[in-house]
Amino acid sequence: MATYDLLRDLPLRIDAVETETLEIVLSPEFTRRTTVVHLLGGEEDGVGEDVTYDAAAQAWFPELPTGEWTLESLSAALDGIALFREAPEQRAWLDYRRWAIESAALDLALRQAGTTLGNVLGREVEPVRYVVSTRATTLEPLIELYPAIRFKLDPTPDWTDEHVRGLVALGRVDVVDLKGQYRGTVVDNRADAALYARVVDAFADAWIEDPDLDDEAAARALEPHRDRITWDAPIHGVEDVERLPFPPRMLNIKPSRFGSVRRLLDTVDLCRERGITTYGGGQFELGPGRGQIQHLASLISPAAPNDVAPGEYNAGAARPGLPASPLSPPGERPGFGWG
């Protein structure tokens, strides 16, 4: 049985819809803003989080239907709803907003049924290992406070040989994200064969995420390392896995990239069938979406280098008292979340 079939007929009743905005100012140039969706039914509140990377786009949210639904019928109804006032700049934003609604619906359905996602799927919630994703140039302060900490790093062309040697000496890098699959975003990182060669040779045991293999020189540099290449940005469903240039050993599963619960779980099923291991990922969630990516990782890939670190790592400098990896599961309560 497909995993989604265990959820599709879950009933839910929506009496009202509310939204709230969360934000954190990271610099004078960038404020991270997300929208929390509340689907209210009876005494329950199902929540999801829209992670669209455009503060202005968060100012408008579509009117959503109320009434009696199943998870499947509500998902079908969303096909006929314009999720943005105008066509979004990035097609991926449609998936981000749809995931906010569908994850809130899943949360509400589970709460109204008085059960948990793990119970319905027949899986145990396990402690979640995570890595800290950062562009900080100095990692020693975090290592001094948290000796077991591991990292996912984004190499950039300004990484010198000396800087790379220093990072390698730390022995804590599990994933290097080349950001070669992004277009029209603030994190675009053009293919750089010299950088690729320097990084993959130096971090000989790290996964290599999202290279740009359309660049011939970059592809040649990575040819001997294909078994370590993993993908993130291009993966929105089963069809995207099928289109990859070669079968992967590992994929980054970011729930918000899939839009619908079905597309997410069908892709997870495909990975299991083909022996593709996975690790969880997120999109700088500020609210309940962070707990939801941790919850999914706990059920799907608890021991992997999950990019689901607690939000405290994104807010402020290194300091004592941050949650250490692995995250222990909180006491189970009905719904889809992490405490």
C-alpha cells in the first residue's frame, strides 16, 4: 500500500481560516517573513507555514474553503484556487504556499481524530540527528559550546585553499551545498569547476548537493564523485527523481518543495523502493513549519544529516543553551508537529 493511502481518507472539518505573519530581521537588507495558516475546526487548530521568500507576497493570502472534507478532497479543491494574487516570480512558491495549506489540513485532521502522524503511518518517532546549515566563516565558537555539532556548508568562489584546509581540519562537515540549481534567487551560485574540484577533493566524505552539471568543466570535475552527489532544489515529485541524469544514492527531502502531501509521500515511497536514502531539509521556517520538518525527519530519516536544526541557530551568535543533536522526541500529542 502506498503511504499516502493511509492518510487520504482522513476526515476534517474546517469552520474558519486565519493567518498570522512571523518575521525576523537578519540584516538591514533582509527580513525573513513567513505566514502561518490556521485551519480552525471545532476545538482544534491545524497549522502550517508558508515559506515563500518574498515579503511582499506574504501580504495577500487566498480565501480557502470551509466545511467537511477528507485530506484527499481538500487537496483536489486546491487545484482550482489561485494561491497568489498575481503569478509568482518563482514557480516553486506555488508549492510552498500549497504545502502550508496541506500541512495545516493534515495537522487538523490528525488533531480531530485524536491521533498522530506516526500512529497512522505505523512508524515510531525517533530522536532526530541534525546538521547546522550556516555561511558563517568561523565555526569554532559553536564547536567549543557543542563538541558533537555537525555542519552543512555552502561553498562560494571566495573560499581560499587556506579556508578550505581549516574547515577540513575541523572534521565536521557532512554536506557541501553547491547551490548550482538555483536561478533568480539571492543564493544563486554559478558553476565553478575549480571550486567544485577543490571542495569535493577536500571534503572526501561529504555529500555534494545541487551541483550544476550543465557546465561541462564542472561536470568533468565531479565525474569521479557521482556516488556522493545528492539533489534538493530540483526535486518536487516522483517525475523529478525520474529525470535526474543518473540514479542518486541520496536525496534531500524538503516537504515544502512538494506542495501536496501526496507528492511528498509518493516520492518518499519511490526512494525506499529504489534504495535511495534521504535526509530532511527546511526553508528557514520561523514557526510551526520547523517542528513539522523535524517530525517528518524523525519518521523518515532520523539518523541522516538532516538540515532541520532548531531555529535558535538562525537567531543570534553562538551561545550556551541551544538544543543539541539529536533532538529527543517530545511527548506525543495529536497532530503533525514537534511539541
